[in-house]
Amino acid sequence: MARVKRGKNKTQKRKNVLKKTKGYRGRQKSHKRSAKEALTHAGRNAYKHRKRKKGDMRRQWQIVISAGLKGHDISYSRFIKLLKEGEVELDRKTLAGLAKEQPEAFTAVVKSVV
């Protein structure tokens, strides 16, 4: 049987790992073992934060809607309750967009619900 040499594969794997860690700080960008570990952690955090981003956006929309409701003397929670009771099918993203970019349309929505 012929001898299998894997030097080329090993070098290519190392190059790929180091290419992905370009821009990292310290040893993590230049040493294979540290770089591989850093990539694992980075991937895990990227996955976790993609999920967390959804909640962050929802919180941001709530803040914008609440700020839009300040002039109408109604709280955010009461407004959402009235929306559900009035069977208005607008989500928080749309409401936040209206509150930010079209205050008169947002006012019309508030008046229709209250």
C-alpha cells in the first residue's frame, strides 16, 4: 500500500481557520489552536445573538410606540389591550414605523381604538 501524505490538507485547513479569524486580537488570529477555539465561541455567540436580536427589536418597537403615545395620555399596555379588543391587526413593527415616520396616521390609529 502507498503511503498517504496529508501535509497539503493540514496546511489548507490551518489557512482556512486563520483566514476566518483575521481581525481577531492577540494569539487568536495567528495560532491554530487558539484560533479554532475562538471560532467555535464566535459561532456559538453569533447563533445565540441572532435569536436575541428578535427580542431586542421588539423592545425597541415598544419604546418607540410608547414615546408616540406620550401626547395621547395612554399607556403602552393599555393601548395594546385596546388594539386586541378592537381587533386591529397591526403588529408592533408597523405601529413603531407609523409613530416614527407618520405621526398623523399613528394618531388616527390611536383615536380609532380609544
